[in-house]
Amino acid sequence: MDKRCPVYNTAGFIGKRWTILILTELYKGRKKWKRYSEVKGMLPGITPKMLAMRFKELEKEGMITRKLSTKSFPVKSEYSLTSMGEDFVSVIKQMRKWAIRWNVKNSHCESASCAACEI
């Protein structure tokens, strides 16, 4: 495959472990902004170093944005999906539909809106 191909390039950063799960966690719920610790708490098994690295990569790619709160110490970082990241959630939703149809027969996820992932 040609390295200039959009599918090749997209797979390069979306295909990394934890990336889709991080985007899903940022999408979930009513809060637009989520703190590092909130996302970390929802992803058992991810190391702090890995989460920080993925946040930096996703921010560089334009999928998420970060804001710093310097009003208290330590400085707090909060993250949110950009419009690009929000648009990618539709891809995640299609992945869920595909998994239910062809791979994952899970009665918990067969509802119109999965309670666990809220997508």
C-alpha cells in the first residue's frame, strides 16, 4: 500500500493500542472536558506513561484538544474531542455495529445505545 494513502496514514495513528478507547471515553457522558485522571480511571490496564503519550499523539493529529487550569497546584489538564474527533466517533459507532453483526453476539450491546460504551 502506498504510504501516501489516507487509509494507510489513518491506520497509523488510529490503529495504536488504546487510541479508540481513549476517544470513546472522551465522547462518553455529558461532560465536554475530562481530566486525565477521569480517563485513566475508565481504562483499567493503561499505564500513565501510555495515556500521556496517546494524549499527545491525538492532540498532534487534531483529534483532541487540551486546556490547562493554572488556578491551582498542581496544574490540571483537561481534554476534549475536537470536531475532527467527534466526527470520528461515527466510525467507532460503525465498528460497534459491524462487531455485533459479524463477530460479537453480546446481548448487553445489542441495544440501540450500548450502556457500557454509550455510543
